[in-house]
Amino acid sequence: MSKEDYRDKIEEHRQSFEDEQKDQQNLSRVSRMNKNGSPNKKPKKTKRKMPLMTILFVIFILIPFSILIYFLKFYEPGKSIEEAEKNTSEQVLEIDKSGNKTDATGATGNKKEDDKAKKEAEDQSKKDAEKLAAEQKAAQEAKKAEEARKAEEARKAEQAKLAQQQAEAARKAEEAKKAEQARKAEEAKNAAKASTHTVKENENLYRIALNHYGDGSEATLAKIRAANGMSSNTVMVGQVIKLP
């Protein structure tokens, strides 16, 4: 519906309303004259009730007229209702700024307080984030230090174990060496003792070779004979023979 249609509608309602008022006045005048009996006699004042025409006036005149004013003042074709309301609020805000400086100052102060609170919140969030990052970094460094300490302890334990194994191996080698030296010394001693033999009863050269060399072969007997200048295997009790 265009603006001209709204104007025609309002003018039509206004005209009908005026006609109805005139008719009502004529009817009221005629009724008063009939009641008083004389047209010159003043009617008594009575308490008037709200007529139906007032309600109809509000419904059919004021409301459409208000809508028309709204569309004429604020509505622009092509804009949505939300944009029109936004423009209306902006215009009201401009009017308030120009007409009431105290309210504008208060709004500015509230805006500054909001900006300050927002900045403080951002600073606090930044500090919290930095604190959290520092705690995480400290935790990582502590974890790395703990891992390095455990690795160092494991390395030292491994070195101690290796040193202990080496010491044990050296001790065993030393013991084996001493045992070998003692065995050789005992063998040498026994060999020195066994370099000569006194013939006992019921002994012969074969038995002596078997006891000392574990071999009673002719080669062993020949070696003993050669060492003692013997021409035969005959030996006498108490005879001392050399065992090469």
C-alpha cells in the first residue's frame, strides 16, 4: 500500500467521523429539546459517558495515522524492518546526544569502563596464558633434567658394573696365574724329587718307568739305561738310579 492510499484512507475516515459527529450533535439537540419541552431552555448538565465514536476514532483514525507517520518518517522502500529499527535507534541516540549532554557523558563513561574492563580481562587472559606456558616449560625442563639424571645414574651404574666385572675377571686371572705358578712349582719340585729313585724290594726297571713316566715301553727303558750307563734292565735293592 502506497503513501497516497494511506492518505486517502485517513481522509475518508476523518470525513466519515465528522459526519457522524454532526449527526450525533443533531440527534442530541433534538432529544434535549423534546425532553425539556422548549428549545430555549438550557439542558441540565449530565455526566457523559465515553461514546462509541471515541473508540472507533482511536481504532480507525489514530492507529492508522500513527502507522502512516511511522512509514512517512522512518520507513524507506527497499529496507527491511530490522534496518529501519536500527536507523530509528540511531536517530534517537543522536537526538539524545544533542539534547542531553549528561546522558552522552554517562554513555561515554560506561563505554570507557567497558573498554577498561575488556582490556583488563585481555591482560589477565594474557598473563594467565604466559603463566601457563611458563609452568609447562618449567615442567618440561624438570622432566628433561629428571631424565638426564636417571640416564647419568644408569650410566654410572653400568660403569660400576663393568668395573666390577673387570675387577672380578682380573682377580680370577690373577688367581688362575698364581694357581698355574703354584702347579708349575709343585711339578718342578716333584720333578726335582723324582730325578733320582732308590730301588726298593720287588721293583724292577719296568715298574719304575711305569710309576714315574706312566710308560713302560722299550724307549723309556732305554732312556733310563742310557742315563745310568746300564747294559740291562737288572736293578738291585737299594740301588739309586737317575730318571731323566
